[in-house]
Amino acid sequence: MDGIKYAVLTDKSIRLLGKNQYTFNIESGSTKTEIKHWIELFFGVKVLAMNSHRLPAKSRRMGLIMGHTMHYRRIIITLQPGYSIQPIKKIKNFNQNT
């Protein structure tokens, strides 16, 4: 599970929860098959599809030297019908009630 950094909770990712899609940030060196295997084992769900894209690095200045933040990828996972990831599902229900 070291490849998955954290779940992403933005406006778009909360909208995708209605389509049974979950968004995570992962390390850039991880492959899709590794991430699929980790998600299925850790959460006990079946993954139907995965889409990923590499986010642009942000520039940072340290004195005279220009650097970049760490690179990471964002992955959108579609689960098979009947499966859900519970902690994120509770956040979605909380947002709909307010």
C-alpha cells in the first residue's frame, strides 16, 4: 500500500462518487496493475476500470536554485456495481445532507 498516497476529495471527485468512481494520488513509479492489486486487497472490492494522468510539477525556488515538487499521478478507479469504499462513501453522504 506504499504506492497509494491518499484519496483526493475535490468537487469533481465527489461528483464521481455517484458513478462509483474513486480518485487517489499515487506515486509515479507504481504501475496500474500494482495499484489495482493493492486496492482490491486493501478495500476488498473489484476494480472494473482505471484511468490515470500525471499532474504537472509545481516550481519551487530555494534561493538561487529552481526546483520542482515531487511528481505523482492521479488515478480514477471505477468499481464494479455493488462494491464501494466505505470511508469515502460516508463523506459523500455527509456532503449531500448539508
